Amino acid sequence: MWRSTTGRNGAWPKPTRENGPAGPLLASWARTGLVLAADLLAGDQDVRPRCADLLARALATLPAAVCAPPLVRADSGFFTGELARAAVAAGADFAIAAPRNAALWRAYAAVPEIAWTDARDMRGAQVTAVAYAPAGWPPGTYTILRRVKVSATEISADPRSRRRRTIPKGQLALALEGVTDHAWAVSFLVTNIPADEPESIIAVECWFRGRADIETQIKDTKLGAGLRHLPCADPVVNTVWMGAAILAGWLSTMLQSLTGLDQHGRAHSDRLRHDLVNIPGRLTRHAGTLILRLPPGRDQYLPTTLERLRALPAA
């Protein structure tokens, strides 16, 4: 579950440093890349009161016949016990990125050096787990911590730098003063996914890091399907626009998966339009047969795609 920001919207409250611009809330099925549920909020609307309902609508859309018990993965904008409790009530485990607060920094400071283990597929990263759980969260909740070594020369002197906010203040000061040659950038993940051994903790953290795939899909919806800028100041019109953009994403995903075009990776929307949609062609007739003639160099995918679509079984 993610919040994606779009362009400013005149009639809605203007974005601020705290609330950000207006944007959709998206709940996606990670395995397929399909958006299952969405809401459109103004910049001053809090995401958290809506996340449990968004989750319920998304889970209701999942086909039970092909799905194992779901795992709910969400970014820090959805960090609320209400979402965690809703996931557990629906029979799902959860993993939610946590905003850095004083309690989590205290938990980090108490971790002994020997407790850290190298992360999977991320150079310079280490992970561990602590028993910390926010008040009111479901039983079995704990926190996974990840730290990534950052060279002092890579730390910006600009106090607005996002990287600086991930580094403990004491370490940051020492690195900026040249006392030490590195610091640790720290992230927190609150979850109830069972993981008692270091290997299972490493696996959960690595799986959660796969959220980058979802963020890429959202970016493609924004840049390739028109969701980057909302068309007007009317929230109803903008909601319809959002639905059309999501539908375009569905069509792109299903077209590629049904025809096997995504065997080596799924194409972004702009590439798909170039290869399959925006192709000049000419229909001719020869001996009573219609023939589609395409320009040289633009006939790599369309004939195969049409053939595979025709071969699909009827509903």
C-alpha cells in the first residue's frame, strides 16, 4: 500500500511540508502489479483513517482460488495500529515501514554490535530484530532494523538532505566533523511475520525491500498513464481520471502477461505504446483476405500479440 503524489490541485488545500500534494492511495497485488483498490485524497487529508477500508476492498478483490494467505506490505505513510489490526483480522500478516521516532532510536541504540547480520543483496547493509512493538499493535509484533554504512564524504552538508534524517544525530555530528569516516543510515520495519532465526529475519527484510517493484509500477502509472498531473480542481473529475489511469495500467499488465510478452521483464507503458499501439498500418485485401501491413522495423511484436490474443480460450 502506497501513497503516490501528483501535481498540485488549485481547489484542494495546497500542499505543505507536512501534508504533501494531493495524490492517490493505491493498494496493489505485488505478484501481478495490478492495482486492486484506490482512493484520491487532498493534500491535507490524513491517510491513516482510510487505510483499513482500503485494505478491506483490496483483499475482497483477490481471487481466493489462486492466492495463499496474503502478506500486507505498506510504506511509512500507512504506519498505524489500525492497519495492522485490520490485516490480522483479515487473516494476513503485515510489514509496515516505520517513521523514525524517539522510541525506535532508543531501540536501535540498545542493539549490541554482535547482533547485526549482513543483509541479502544489499552491499554494506546489516539487519537485526528487536522486541519493540508500538502500544496497541497486535500480539507477535516486533521490529526489524536495517543499517547501511555511509561514507562521511557521501553525507550532504545541506540540513534538508533526506539521508541525514536516517542517521543517528551523534553519528551524524561525528561524521560531519571528520572524527569518523562513516556513519550508519537506519531504517525500521514493524511486522508480525514469524522470524525467529537470523536467516528468516534477513529473508523478511529482503522481501520487504522488494517494495521497490511496486514503486516502479506506480511511477509507470504516473509517467506512462497520465496520473502524474490531475486535470482540474474538481475531485470527482480527478477520481475518474485516476480510475482511467489505473485501467490503463491493468490493460498494459494483462496484455503483456496473457501474451507472454513479459517473460523477460514487463515493458513500461510508453514502450508498450511504441511497440503495440502507436504503429501506423494499412489494411489491404488480397484474394478476399484482409492483410495488415506494417512499416519495416515496427512489426516485431504486434503480429505475435494479435495471434496469441486470438488463440486465448473464449470466456
